[in-house]
Amino acid sequence: MSYLIIDKVTKKFDGTVVLNEISLAVERGELVTLLGPSGCGKSTLLRCIAGLNEVDGGRILLNDRDITYLAPRKRGVGMVFQSYALFPNMTVYENIAFGLKMQGLKGDRIAARVREMIDLVGLAGKEGSYPRELSGGQQQRVALARSMIVEPDVLLLDEPFNALDAKIRKTLQMELKNIQKKSGMTMIFVTHDQEEALTISDRIFVINEGRVAQSGKPLEIYSQPANEFVARFIGNFN
Ligand code: ADP
Ligand code: MG
């Protein structure tokens, strides 16, 4: 059985169907991308997985548990957003340590874990800095470390690099891929950027109007689009 299973999930807002019996499965340790145009339902699906939106139908299974109706904090799901949402009055160290403190871990164990995480995301030397003293790219590294340190079963990333300029964005794409491989964490990355999806993903799910239009490895999606929507969307680089 797959590690994460989205089984015919439907979500409506005011009677409008946004997720239309969408089904997909993710294996443990994969980095998959949900790729699709603005408004196709990517964020809504992530919010359903995280428990921030209640579904109107279907099931969500994660790591052998039915999490469809669990409270968000009991799901083992982490999330990174486009806006970094760091604690402005806490240092890099404190921001990253926060989740472990909440779990009641002792100081010396926290220190060791934070050190590892800071190395993993390339923030060594920035421990004592405050978010306002960091670049956008550095802030997003802190956000990533802060979400990863509590070791969620799955980490959801909703267009995390959108606010960054093109060069930093490229760097972070490659780094995220490395970090993900090193950590073995299962990740679902959302983007509307075809090139970004082709660069970082193990597999891509192309989403159109609340359904999966095609899924496959990047090269497969790129060279063998299954239908006109995918062909147009993938072909349409900006
Ligand atoms: P994407 O992330 O792919 O751009 P979203 O999941 O944010 O798309 O939105 C999909 C559709 O659902 C859009 O038409 C959007 O307006 C609508 N939608 C999202 N959230 C809400 C909400 N809380 N209330 C009403 N409509 C919403
Ligand atoms: Mg979105």
C-alpha cells in the first residue's frame, strides 16, 4: 500500500466543486509535485491533507492511518508556505528549535538536532540572526528547517519559492532536492511553474480543474503528454 493515498477526495466551496473526486498516491521518501494553473485546486488539496479544509467526500490515508477527519496537529503533516511566517522576535536558532521545545525535548537534545538541521539547510553562522536580518532565500531555509525538525510523515510545500528572484529560486530548487534525498522525507511540492516541477520532482501530478490530468516522471510528462491540456500547459514555458 502507498504511503499517502488521496482517495476520491471532493471539496466544494459554496456549491462549486474545486476538488472533483481527485485520487493520487505517493510513496514513502518521494518528492512529488502538484503542477497546474492558478485556481486548479492545488492549495485546497494541500489544505485538505493538512486538515485546514474539511473534505466533502473521499478519504485520506497516511502511513497506514485514516487521517481524513483527524485534527491537524494529530496528522503528522507539516507545511511550508510562500510567505515564511517566521517568529520575528526569535533568532534563527529559536525559530528552528521551537517545535522541539513544544514537544518537551531537553535543551541539549534540542541543540544537537538544531545543529544538524542548520547544517542540512546551509544556515551555519546564522544561528543568532533575526528573520529581518536575513534574505528571502535564507528565511525560506529557516522555514524549511523549522518544518522538517519535528519530522512530519509528509511535508507539504505550497509554492515556497514564489517570492524569490529567479537566481535564488534555482539554487533553492537544487538544494531542496538534495535536502529531501538526504533526509528521506516524503514531500509534496506545489507549483504552477513547469520548469520548477521538471527540475525537482521524482514524479509530477498535473492538475486541471480539481483532477489529475496526468501523472508520471518528469521526462515522461515532458515528452509524452497524455492529453491536450498537459501538452499545452507543459509546452507553455514563460
Ligand atoms: P491553486 O492553489 O491551484 O491556485 P486554490 O486551491 O487556491 O487553487 O483554489 C481553487 C479554487 O477554489 C479557486 O477558484 C478559489 O477561488 C477557490 N477557493 C479556494 N479557497 C476558497 C475559500 N476558502 N472559499 C471559497 N473559495 C475558495
Ligand atoms: Mg495555491
